[in-house]
Amino acid sequence: MLNRIFSILGAQWLIRQDTAISYLPVLIALMKGQDILIKPADGPKTYVVGRSMSGEMQRPIEMEMGDDSIPENSVAIIPIDGVICSWDSIELMNQIHEAAEDPRIISILFVVNSPGGMISQIDILANTIKGLSKPSVAVVMGMAASAAMWVISATNYRIATSPMDTIGSIGTKTSIEDYAGLLDKIGIKITDIYASLATRKDEAWRAFQANGDTKLILDRVDFVNGIFHQAIQKNLNIPPESEVFTGADYFAGQAQSLGLINEINTMEYALTKAYELGLTNKLINQSKSITF
């Protein structure tokens, strides 16, 4: 668990500021040496849903991928809930691959409520979704911001469930933590000594320490931001001059008008949409395999 704490503290983020600030009490407690009980997070749970014999959508049932009882023509439901850390992205990719390889699963529905997360692995997660041969649908139940917006942009269809859902925040940020004052108070002084030829090691941090120069840090943030923008432009066909690239977030109605989502509807509708897209895709693939 300690290595994950270090990963969180040292990561670059695509996340809303209010969520980032909410971590500060934990950080302060850690710096004061207080004991913090951190329960290991459960991995994302996968649900599978199909249609009954009468044609109605069944109630989602929690199942393990590969379960022998998964019915034919099922929709895999994969939640993306809370902050997306790099290990969450890896777990999500594993589940996506399993759903993609199961012939009984015809599509994937991502149920999303996330303010964003770490830069690490998020582009690979989005590309994994983009490369699926089965349809994917994202249904927002609360928020899809920053890194989560990047992820859902890779799906085939995006649905909000409430006019108050928050969507967007297409921008990149980083923070500079200087603990020198705190360390001085507890009698710790750290002196960094670099090898003679390591003139560019930690150059961004060294420039900031020397004279407050943030140019090198900004260059790195702009580089990541450029990749983020390109992904949104390509995935959603949004022109680069669109206001969505200012980093603002929007309620669902405005997000729809700006092209970030397709519509506002219900969870039940999203399930039906995923099922119908999956079934159509399956029939098209079957017709291609028919020889005369």
C-alpha cells in the first residue's frame, strides 16, 4: 500500500481541482506522522446483463468474466467509479480484454462517475476501448471529467442520466509541493548532490528551486495537454477551436450541444442501446462470414 501512496503523491493528474484538494487532509496527516488506515480498494466489479425470453432486459447480475452461466448475447457492465489511478486503468484493461474475448458478450457498457485521475496508463486505457471490435457505450451517473472524459470519448456512444451530470474538464494540471519549510521545523535538511554529467537530471525542479522558473514544468504539462486534446478531437470530431478545450466542465445539456455526449436518458435506455448496438454488430459480422 505504501508504494501506492508514493505513486499518488508523485503522479501527474488529469483531475478536477476540487477533488485534488480533497486529498490534502490525508497528505497533511501523513506528513505529521499520523496513522492512516487505508483499506485496499476493491477492483472494479463486472456485471453481465442479457435479454429474457420475452425480450425484456434482465436485471444486471454480478458475475465473473468467463463464468459458464453467462447467457448468449450479454452486455458486460464495467463501472468506472471514483479517481482513476494507474492500477485501476490496468485492471479495467484486463476486464475489457476478457469481455472482448468472450463470444457470449456482444457489447460493453461503462457506468461512469469519476472526476479524473492519473495521467499514467489513461491513454492506453482509452486506446484499448477505441480498438474494441465490439460496441461500447458510456453512461454517466454523476460525473465524467478530465481523465474520465478522455476514457468515455473512446466509446461509440455516450449518455448522461441527469441534466445535473458534470462532463468535460478537458485540461491538464500538475502541482509543485515544496516541503522545505516543514522539514526545517522538524530538523531535517536535505542536500541534493548530482553526478557531474547529470546536468539535466531533475532540471525542471532545479530551475524552479533556483529562481521559480516554471517553463520546463509547463512544457511537460502542455505536451500531455496536447495529446489529450488530440484524442478528444479525433474521437469526437470536435474542432480544435471549440471552447471545450479551455478546460471548463459543463452540465449535461451543454455538454450535449458541444458534442461531448450524445444524449440524456436513463440507465435502462443505456442498457438497451448497448444491447442493440451489440446485436447489430454481431449480425453484421455473421453475415460477412456467410459464403454462397
